[in-house]
Amino acid sequence: MAKELAQAMGGQGWEVTVAAGYPHHPYGRLYYGWYKKWIISENQDGFRLVRGWHLINPSPSVLTKSLVVASQGLSRLIGALSIGRPDVLISFGIPLLGPIISAALAKIYRAKLITVIYDLYPDVAVNLGKLNNPLMIVAARKIEQIAYRWSDRIVVLSEGFQRTLVNQKGVVQEKINIIPVWLDAADVKPMDRITPWRGEMKIPPEKFVVLYAGTIGLISGAEIVLDAARHLESYQDILFLFVGTGHAKDRVETRAREMGLKNIRFLPFQPRERLSEVQATADVSLVTLAPGRGKTSVPSKVLGYMAAARPVIAAVDEDCDTADLIHTSGCGLVVPPGRGGLLAEAILHFYENPKERLMRGEAGHRHFLKHFERQGVLNRYIETIQDVLKSS
């Protein structure tokens, strides 16, 4: 996201520098062909990229992850300090540490600060039980408040996030802009369901594919898909397909084996140039969130489904932003989280109604082009930056 925004800003004639770490997500290993130095500076398409050294380790332990995150924050600080004074600083930083470092830098340089919030921290960590020390929770919330207070503008993904910041965090509404995540329509296009990729993966044409594509995260509640698969085991032509990885993938895959499910396959992330084919293979696509998690996170996988013109079933809380998106766009159905039987019923509904699948998919595609296509959303970021600079 930061790269595409930097390219768009560079296209406006602005001098843009991005301070970043080294590519290692989601496996916790440095990508093949890369090497680390204290500082690496290179010119990209329309902007300068500065990478600072940081720890990389695949261990799932909380201590190790904390050290990695802390060193990532330090690397961004090192990179940012090496580039000189900016007029405006945009924080896409890692949770809590990134925004507070950006806020401190903005104070030092007397620069304008725009903070982009993709997930509400520390709420996510507290709800997951990953952060349960009372003193640490108090400290994290204090850091959060400082970052909000020192920001000239805060960008959130949805109206629900805005309500939370205003009603629960005490943020002034005039400081908040709602700008959703985006996706380039050229990356995921509607295609026929019979693709070369389907053939390469040996998925027969007659299989009705229920696709879960993207990160299988800790708050995803993806186990509900296994329950739905169990309910539909007698349907030999229905295949549940996971494409992606994440912190919960091993757990979900292990449980699928323990349940003896034969109608599920797991595949890793696929090359970017094959995304359209992967999405087109689906007859219906799934997004899930664990109960109560929809108010702190908005899964971006829905955009890929909509861009591909595929109907969506969302197993999420009815009062969350993801449910609102499904209803507003008309792209699919919403069922309660954690209710595998109801998810199975929704899948069967689309299985038995091909005309409605087509109608829902087309509705989602229209909504995607109007609200989430790359250039339109980037223009909103450009307008926000210009507005902040004018307020100097």
C-alpha cells in the first residue's frame, strides 16, 4: 500500500521517501536473494526507498515477536532520520510502536503527521489475550492516545473504526478521514471459472469451489469453515479450498486432518500474476471473523472477491463493517460467526442458485469499481495530504 501511494505522490511531482524494513512477511524469513545492511537506499519508480536493519525470526513466541517488532520500529527510525526533514509524515507503521515513533519524528521535525490505522491496537492484542498484563495495557493505551493526539489527521478504513475512535477513544471527529484499502483492478479481473491455474492444481471442472483466499489470521475464526465442510461431506462435488497462510494456518490444517475431512485442500499464497485465475476458480468465496472481532479489523480479502465478481459469504458479526459492506454492495450473504451449520446452508443456497451467484458477483464488482479501485482511493489520499499541508 505504501509503495503505491508513494508512486502516486511522486507522480504529483512531490519528493517522496519511504522508510521500510526488509521483506519477510508472512513466513518470518528474509526473502530469497535479499541481504541485510544497516542502511540500504535505492531509487524506485518515483520515490526513494530506505531500508534499515532489523531482526527477522520465524519463531511464534511472544517474546521473539516483540523483539522483532521493536527492532522494526528502530529500523524505521534509523531510516527516517537519514532522509532529512519532511513537510508531511505518513505513518503506515507497525502497531503502536510505528505511530508513536512517527509522532515523535513529526514533533522533532515540526512536520505534519497523518496516521493510517488498519487495525485498532491495543484492542486486537487485548481481545486475543496476547496482551494481558495490566501495566502493559495501560502503557499501550497511553501510547495510543499520544499518537492520536499528536496526529494532524487520522485515516481509518471504515465508519465503524471512526465511531470507535470518537465514542471510545475521545478523538475529535473532524480529525478523522475514512479512506478504505484499495486494489488495482488490473491485478484481479473477472474471468471464466475454468482457468489454466485450475487445471494445474488438478481441480476438476465439475467441482463447486468454496474459496478462502488470503491470510488465515488469529482473529479469522477460520475453523468455522471446517465445521461447514463437515456438514457438506456428502456433496462429492463441493471442494473447500484455502489459498494462503498466516499464524492460524497450521492450527486449522491440523484440525482438518484430525477431523478426517476429504473435501478440503490447502495451498500456499500464489504468485501475484495468477491472482485473477485463483479468484476465478471460486464459485463462492468466504470471509470469516471470530465473534466480536469485526470492530477491530476489516479483512481486505473481500476486495479480491468483489474484483473477481464472485459472490461472498461472510461469517461475521451482523453489526460490523464487513457485514455492512456485504449488505450495502449486495455481493453476498452474512451468517453469524462460529455457526458452521448456517454457513453450510448459505453455501448450499448459492450451490443451488447459479443465477443468484452471477447477480451477486456482478453487484460486488460494480461496487468495487466505484469505491475501492486503486486510482480513486489514491486520489482521496492525495486530497487528504494536500488538505493537511494547506492547514499549515
